[in-house]
Amino acid sequence: MQMDKIVYLNLLYDFYGELLTARQRGLFELYYRENLSLSEISGQTGISRQAVSGTLHKTERKLNGLETALGLAEQHAGNNEKIDLIISLVKEQGAGSGELIGMIEELR
């Protein structure tokens, strides 16, 4: 699986995980955060490998659908880009900018 996809899905999970069912959250965490295989998850949970896979695919679709509808992850990324730009502009000003940079970093 592509690392970019894993990172992206984990980001979406950070924003929307509480909107998933307990089963979806549990399987997502085992697969994407604990890096267990479908077979390992199946053995631990007593759910068939096929059911685990199906639930994970449904969960991915739900996370992507929530992002399409709400756009929180995209907005967060845009805000971080703006914060990076502000920090670089403050650094250009030089003296006394350390405290201001600290306050800006807290906004993340």
C-alpha cells in the first residue's frame, strides 16, 4: 500500500474518526495504525478476512466522502501553508521575532 495513502487516511481519521462506527474505528486502527494484516485482524477479532477487507474499504469511502463534504483536512493543510509563510516573513524581520514565531506555532 502506498505510504501517501496511509498518511492521508490517517489524517482523515484524525479529523473524522469519531464519526465512524466502533467497528470501523477498531478495524481501521488495527490495520492502519498497528499495521496488522487482514489475516491477523481476522484471527484477533473472529471476523472473516473478507469482512475485514470490506469494512476497511467502506471506512475509506466514508472518510473520503466526509472530506469531500466538509473539507477539514484540506483547510488544515492550507492553514499550515499560511502559517509557514507567516513564519518565514517574521524570520526575515529578524530581531525579536522568536516570541512571535512561538505564538504563531501554537496556532497549529
